[in-house]
Amino acid sequence: MTAVRLSAPGGRTFASVRKHRNYRLFFAGQVVSNTGTWMQRIAQAWLVVQLTHSPVAVGVLVVCQYAPFTALGLFAGVLADRWEPRRIVIMTQSVSMALAALLAALAWSGSATVWHVYVIAVFMGLALLVDAPARQALTFQLVGRDELPNAVALNSSVFSAARIVGPAVAGATIAAAGVGVCFALNAASFLAVLGGLLAMRRSELFPLEGRERPTLLRGSLDGLAYARREPRIRLALVMVLVLSVLSFNFHTLLPVLAADTLAAGPRTFGVITAFFGAGALVGALVSATVARASWRALLTGVVVFGGTQLGLAPLTNVAGVCALLFVSGIAFTVCQSNTVSTLQLAAPDHLRGRVLGLYLYAFAGSTPFGGLLVGWLAQSGGTRLAFWVSGGGALATAGVAAVALRASPTPGEGPVRPARCRRR
């Protein structure tokens, strides 16, 4: 495997923000909106814990959030290939804002039940189902091929920074004013991203070649056929699927880790989630300085992630948990950024939405099964058993993938080198 190349950090890390006005607007809006989103996620999970005192109930919340991906995820990428991604994202962000406002009203009125939270989570999942592949396709249009790995990593850095700020603010806000304020602030945060989307210049978007208007069924079958005949894309998708079921289940584990294993409250929950977010931010910024996506970085991230999960299993002190969650966050984002960049750059323009839809189907569509599994493991053997399964699954996945890459007649160990893209 070839080593990844680094560019000068000062000149490379924020290249997409510096070069592209449309991406600057998108980036700024995401800084605000993702912070609100993480506040809401923390508040939702904590509200369910307060209402039910059950880790399985938190797992059910995860099922509700991601069940739309499981049921309809194969079709979501077709929409991103069929319609203009920017318009799709405007629509989905507006729907998400309305749902957050409804949740705030229920919480403030004191009438919120666990079933209210579950139903609203399903509708939010539907909005995210349509939004996610369109958002990834829009990123390509905002920066083009040359800057795509950088922009993907910067998107991850925004999401990761929100993991730090959002949970920390949410923990303090819940303790001081209740979960309703978190939901209301999230609703207001969508105004920032909608403003940025509406202010973009369409003439500065990069064109997508060979676009068509596929039907849902035929378009989905074409995307599956393409992924099946491309070994590296197939391998990446299978890895994401396995890891999402066995290992990437923080929404279920962290509230249980805080409330049960560490015997703490919402402030500690916010702190440990923020440490994971801090690590994820570091990992995203490191990925943004890397000149190309790489299988070496992807597999290294999976191995380190698995090791930290095994290390977390026996811990019962906050300091040790925070340290390992920080390292785990770095590894998680390095793995995720390299996977998304590799898939986007390998896919042709007319199939990119469907390939990203398959990635999101593997990543999010399997989450309900993973959430229930981890909830059951935590209920049966505590977070220790859940972390053992998570870490062991990640290490096994990395080992099998490394063997598959060596045996492949067209190995993908080296950097993915994007071609040039002309502006419209």
C-alpha cells in the first residue's frame, strides 16, 4: 500500500472554503445547523432515558430514526440523480425545521410521551433519507472533483465540531432549562443553512455529465448492478454495512454509558460525547490536509477504532472513557471520510447519487438492527459486552478487507486520483 501524501496544512486544509463562494455559504450554514442537530440528538436520547429508564428504549429510538433508511434507502440515491440536489436539500431542511419546532412545542407543554418522540423521529428519518445523498451530490457540485476529498473532510469537520459544541451546550441546557429549549434552538438553526442555500449562485455550480431521469425501480437496479461489478466499491459498501451493525452505535451506547456504567447525569453525557466529537474533529482536519483518499488510511482508521472499543470495555472512570473516546473519534472520521471520498470519486456522474445512496443504506439502513443489537447487549451484559462486540467486529472487518484487497486483480490500495472537472 502506498503512503498518503500530505499537502502543506495551512494551504490545503480549508482549500474548498477559500476557493468556492458557494461552498463557503454551505460550510457556514452547516456550522450553525449541525450544532443544533447535535443538541437535539442529545436531548432526544436523554428524554427517552428519563421517560423509560431503559437502554432498549434508546435502541428503539435509533430504530425509529433510521428505519426509513432500512425500508426505502435503496431508492433515495435515485432521487439525487433525478432532481437538482440543491432544491432537494432546501425542501428537506425546511421539513426538518418544522419537525424540530413541533418537538419543542410538545416538550414545553409537558405533553411529550415516548411515542411522540418515536413518531417524530421516524419523520425526521424520512427527511434525512432524502437529504443525505442529495447533500453529498451537492458537495460535488459546489467544489468539483479536484477539491472533493477536501470538502468531504471539511463537512466531517463541521459535523465533528458540532459533536463537541452541541453535546456540551445540550448537557448544560437540559440541566438548566430542559430538553424543550434544545429542540427550539435546533429549529432556529435551520435558518442558517436555508439562507446559505438560497444565496448560492447556480452559474458557479460544477456540471454533472450524463445526467438522466431514472425511474425509482430501474434506477435502483442500475446502481446495485454497478456496485456489484466494481470490486472496490463492493468491498467498501460491505465494510460499512458490517461496521454499522456491530460497531458504529454511539447513539445507543453513550447515554447508557453515562447513566449506568458511569452513574452520571446529563452533564457527563454531554462531556463524553463532546470528547468523541473533539477526536472526530481532529480526524476530519487531518483528512482535509491529505491530498488523496486512501485505502491505507481507511483500514488504519478501522483498526484503531476497534482497538479503542476494546479498551473502553472495562473502564468505569470518566477520564479514561474521555481519552479513549477522543482517539476513537479520530479513527472513526478518518475511516468515514476516506470511504465517502473513495466512493464519490470512483462513481460516474450519472450514478453518483445512487452509489452514495447505497453507502447511506449500508451506513444508516442497518442502524436499526445495530441499535437493537447493542441495546440488547447493554441490557444483558452492560456496556462492557457491547464494547467487546464492537471492537472485535471492527478488527475482524479490517482483517478480512486487507486480505480481499491483496487478492483483488485491481487492488485499491493506492490513492484515488480525481480527474479534472470543468466549471459550467
